[in-house]
Amino acid sequence: MHSIFKPLTQHVSFTGELKKDIQLFLTLNQCPKTAKHCIEVGTESRRIAMLFNANQAAAETAGWLHDISAVFPNNGRIEVARQLQIEVFPEEERFPMIIHQKISKVMAQDIFNIHDQDVLDAVGCHTTLRSSSTLLDQVLFVADKISWDQSGVPPYINELNRNLEKSLTHGAFAYINYLWERKETLKVIHPWLRDAYEELKDKVRLV
């Protein structure tokens, strides 16, 4: 385990039961709301995986893990990423919140011993998606947007759900397109989001 994680884990008595351990880890590191959100996204990921014939257990696991990096405050995330030798894009330097997906991916492997590459990759792009996204990537991406971690009803939810009835890719694109139509108001446009937009825009036109 990387030394940067030791202060976060030394007071946690891990049980070997992943769901419980994630809840413990987040709660004991003062992130109880994130613990609740992660469990909810896990449940939603399993539901969406069932609808689209994805691996339900993998989807649930990815949901549980996706925001575990919330234990690092925004203003420290770029330094954390550098210590973990994660590539940092200029857009992530300007808006550090967005790099949490990459940090969660490393934590899932290093702290929780996840070695399923599909799960790790889905965790690593759950905020922005990416080009050549997998079925599991899209399952987690959509689940996170449906079970969002803010108050009220997501402003894009009706459009997302309507498109989800067509296909998972349509559902994923609905959220990306929602952001794209408002890109002038965004702090940054992550290059992975841009790639996903360009790729999925063509795919949804063909279906």
C-alpha cells in the first residue's frame, strides 16, 4: 500500500466484506454522505447492469468504489495524484475535483485489493467517461448521474431516462450532451469528456 494511504487506513478494522469495509473507511474518514452515495450508486449500477446484460456484481462493486477518494479534499488532490504518479491534465489542475476518478481507481486497487481491470477502468472514468468506453464504463457513468450526490432532482434526469429507454449509450450521451450544451458555463471541459462526446454523438445518430 502506498504510504499516502496509511493515515487513512490505520484506524480502520477491515472485515474482508467489501461493502462494509467501504462504508467503514469513508465513515471513519469523515465522509458519511459519500458512504451513503457510494452504496446507492452500487445499487443503481446493479439495476442498470441487469437491464443491459452487463456484469451485475462488477457494476455494483464499481459503484461502491467510485467516490472513495472523497477522503482527500479538493485542494490536495493534485498533489495526491502526483504522489501516486497519476497523469495530471491541465484541466484537472484548474478544476481538481475532476481528478478524483483517477485517484479512486488507484485506491480501489491499493486499499481494497480490486484487480478486475474492467471495474478499475470504470471507476477511473465515471465522471467524464472516455473514448472507446466499455459497457461497464457506461453503466457506472449513468448510475452515478441518476443517483447524484446533490440535493433536489437532477435537471437532466428526464432526458437521460427517456434516452436510456433507447439504449445505454443514448442514456450516457444524454448527460454528456446536457453538459455540452452548457459548456460555456463549465469551469473546464475534460479531454476525456470531449472525446466521449465526439464518439457517442456519431453512435447515437446511427442507432
